[in-house]
Amino acid sequence: MKTMVLAVVGVAVVLLLIGLTVERLGFLLGVAPILLVVAVALLILNRTRGHRIP
């Protein structure tokens, strides 16, 4: 699970950098933050697995 989270974060950062440098690929600026949110959510779910969240 950690490997998947790291892969999603890596892809998100790469897409963000590409979106910032290439004007025609600006739609990647919208995709990268979504991937980062998914990665953080997966990380939180992985850490709280088996524990009850109050």
C-alpha cells in the first residue's frame, strides 16, 4: 500500500511540474492536486486500518 501511495504522489508531482512548464498541457494542473488528495486519503486509510476513528 505504501508503494502505491508513493507512486501516486510521484505521478502527481511530475504532472504538476509538466503542467507548470508546458502551457498547452495546463489541464494537468487540475489532475495533479486530485492525485495528491487521493494519495493522502490512501495514506490516512492505511494508517488507521484496524483502528476506530473517534
